[in-house]
Amino acid sequence: MQHIAGLSRQQLQICSLEDKIALDSSLRFIEAFVKNISIEALGFTAQKKRTLNPLNILSQNFTRTLKVLTACNRFQLVRLGERNEILAEN
């Protein structure tokens, strides 16, 4: 029985981006500069990002959906009422 020839397992090489950047690369200088820069010394203030509570997001989306469905339902009820009035007149 013949086997299916594929890629050798030895060809798979896992390496990080850190391994690919040379030690004398200008990216290393930029990385060191950014790590050591003081935001406060430049006159900026660090602000905390507001975290989003998933329950608040769900309730907001539910409320919006409910409003849209209510509006659509009202429109359908108005149309149904108009149709019933027309049928009652005839």
C-alpha cells in the first residue's frame, strides 16, 4: 500500500517576532524609547478607560430592539385599523 507524500514535519518552525528582529535594528531603539518615555513629563495625563459591563450592553440593545419592535407593531396596528375601517364602510 502506498502512502501519501506530504510536507515534512521538520519544515514547521515556530518562532516569535522577537526572534526575527535583529539586535541592532532601529526597532529596538524605538521600543526602548517608548518604554522609558514619561507621559506626565510631557504634560499629558493618563486616563483610565471606562470598562463596559456586558449586562449594560445587553440591556441597551434589548431596549433599542424593543423600541423598534414596538414602533413596527404600532404601524401594523394602525394599518390593520385602517383596513378594518375600510372594510366596515363597504
